[in-house]
Amino acid sequence: MKRNGRVTLAGASLILMLMSAGCGASPGDDTRATPTPSPTSEPSPSDTPSDTPSDTPTATPSNGADEPEVQTAVEDLATRLGVEVADIAVGPLEEVTWPDGSIGCPQPAQMYTQALVDGTRLILVVDGTDYAYHAGGGQALTYCAIPSDPVGGGATA
């Protein structure tokens, strides 16, 4: 195979054949097709449509109006504005991610942690004007006079 330090054509061909033989399927590989069920087999219960309603309750979206923290925020806003609680519409209560420790309500001359904070945002509406209440890090909702948006501008996924 070697002549004067060179590999002959026959030797090179043999090396290539041996190398390509290692690229095939190993003895444990099963390349056969998976059998398909015969048309006479019975459908499984999960394949059959059900006429009875599911026992699993479905969740309905809620604005959180019944939550104690939302009621506290509504009462706080009614006091701040001097309006009746009935005059306040409860907007969405969203789970959000705040860009830093200010939880979307930065105060002048304050420093905040520069890490994402999981929290919530509540929007209350009086006479067409939105009022924001923010929370983060397990804290209660607090009024935010000059709110900024959470990461992504809305609710988390």
C-alpha cells in the first residue's frame, strides 16, 4: 500500500471504504417502518367525541374586582379623588415584569435595584382617566402618579 512514502490508489480506496462503512446504521438502529393500525381496530375513548360536558372547570378572565387588594386600591383612589367607590371602573389586573426595583413608578433622586421584578399592575378608571396601581416583590398595590410601562409594555406570558 505504501511505496516510497506514498499511499497507492488501491490503499486510498480501501481506507475510504472502511471510513464510509462506519457511517451506516449501527446494529441497534431500527429503520423499519412503524406499523399502522388496521382499519378494523376499535377507536380509543380519547378518539371518540363526547356529548357530555367536561368535568374540568374552565377559567374565565377576571379583572380582579373581587380581590381584597383591588378593593383596597379602589377605596384609596376614591379617597384621593373625593369620588364615590361606585364611580371607579376596575380595569385589568395584570401580572407583569418590571424593569427594575422602582416597579414602574420611579421617584426623583432615588436609586433602585437594576434587576427584573415580577409584579402586578392595576388600572382604575374614573371619568375616562386611567389611574395606575403597581406592586412588585410581594408588596401591596400602591398608587403611581407617573407610571412607566413594564418590560414588554404589558402582561407577562
